[in-house]
Amino acid sequence: MISLRTLKEIFINASIVILSLLLTFLLLELLTRVYKSEYSFKNFLLEEKTLFTAGYPAQYDPVLGWVPKEGASGRKNVWNTEVSIEKFGIRSNGKKEMPASSDMHPILAVGDSFAFGDQVSDGHTWPAILEMLLKKKVINGGVFGYGVDQTYLRAEQLIKIFHPSIIIFSIFKDDIDRCELSQRTAAGKPYFAVIDSKLVLKNVPVPKSVSNHAVGKLRQILGYSYFVHKFMMAFYPEFWLQGEDWLRRTRVHRDGLKVTYLLIRNLEELCRVDHIKLYVMAQYTKDLNSGNMNNIVDSFSSSTTVLIDLKPILSKIKQDHADVFERLFDEHMTVEGNYCVALILQKIITKDK
């Protein structure tokens, strides 16, 4: 039987632990608010409930769901980096002079946040660095949060505008799964269904508003904490904005791999007709987790499209130069990481000339 003295000690120790945790939380809350100069008392989660109000430089698009907001500039974004969006939602490559060239056909880079350059400033994305290395105009058509389906549709649109000679189609493993969703980060998106072995575009025009998911009592309370809000937006934005059932409510099929295969085949045909050289590039986070992308890489057999799988190169760097590898990644790629990708692309594109 536990004595009264023992119970008292347990109570005191538990109280000390709880009080310590509470004081630590309050200190983190205070430091975060002071660092960001944020002193208002409001529910930050309810205020930033969708991608369009969560600090992303985004605007609604009826075909793509969202695109970078034309005219957006400065550091008022989720990454606190210099982000400038030009006409057609193209990200700026930074303030630098391009050498005069008679080549009217640029390189077009499309993809998700790895192509857009989340977490780095305009001149430090791999499309911007590649432009500097090749001395040839590179259009950064990447968009944060895109699936392969949106990237394909974005490429279709930008090909007609810029008439590129080269397309770099960047894929990250999550992009394949995103093909199975009708909305993401509380924003609607298009998707393709496979019907009789053919792709059928659905959910277009994309609804301007999507179903409002219940916040839940715990998330509603924690939403008043600026520290919790910034932490969750940085590491778990999907759950924070939409709750644990977001995936169940927005998944429309499980054919992400099949859709990806067919979209790449369609893009290859489009490039063949328009005489465009196509590079499909597989990108990775620090864990080098391939996910479903292994299936795409392993089955790639095109004789005209160049597959650039960064995993073997990054694995070699990790093995031989662990300290260098560590500097290539934050959540996305760092300035050094983007420079590494640009150098790889420069070498391959120059060799193919």
C-alpha cells in the first residue's frame, strides 16, 4: 500500500514537471512573439485556414487550383525569404542582368515546391542558378504544393506562352499521391481519373471554396498560441489546417501511379510534336525516401526523354562527404542544395548539346 508520504512526493514531483513544461511553453510563446513582433490575441489557425491566407503568395486559378500571385514581392511569406512573382505566376530569378542572346526558346522548369524554391530567395532557386550557369533564360514555373497532375497542366499552359526548347519536369514522391486528391491545404485542385485506360480531367473549373473542416476543440484552443501555430505550419501544415481526417475526405481514387505514368507519356508526346527536349528529374528530401517514385524510376524506358534521378548522386555525396550532404537540406533544399541540383543539370544539359 502506498503511504501518504509517497503520494505526497509523487504529487509534488508531478506538479514540478507540469509547471516546468508550462513555463517552458510560455517562454517559447513569448520568445516567438517577440522575435516576430506579434502581440495580438487571436486564433491564428482560424485566421489562416487555407493556403490562400496562410502566408503563401498564392491566388485562385480555375484550372490549376492555385498559382503564385502575380505582383507578390518581399518577405511577407511563410518562408520569410525574398519572393517575387512576375507575369503568368512565374517566380523571379533575382535581380541580375542576363547576357544578350538570340535564342528565343528558353528552358522551362516546372514542378512543386522544390522547383519553386521554398525556403530560399529568388536568386537561390535551382532554376535561377541554372540560368546563371548556362547563360540561357530559365523560366521558373514551379508551384508550391502541386501534384504531378497540376504540374502537367501548368506545363501545357506555359509551353504555349514561352515556346521552350527544353522542359525540366521535377517530381517529388508526394507529388504522385497528390494526384489522388481533389483538394489540398483546404484549397481545391484538379485531378485526373483513369477511365478505359485514358485520362479524364475532373473538378475543373476548380471550386473557389471547399468544405470547411471542423477545427476541433484541441486545435481551436492551441490556435491561440503563436508558437504552436508557427511550429505546426512549418512541420505539419496539412493536419494543422484540416485535421487528421483531411486525407480521407479529399482522396478521390488510388491511381496516383497510373495517372503519373500516363501524364508523363502525354507530356513526351507533346514535347515530340513541339520539338522540345524533356528532362524528368526525381528530387528528394534529406532522408532520400523514394516512396512511390521508385516505381516511376525503375520502369522508365523512354528513348527520347532523359531521366535524372538525383538519389544515386546525393547518396554518393552523403557517403563521401557527410558534412557537405548535411548542408544541402533544411526541410526543402538550402541555397547549397539548389546550387548542387543546378550544377548536375548544367553538366547533363551541356553534354546533350
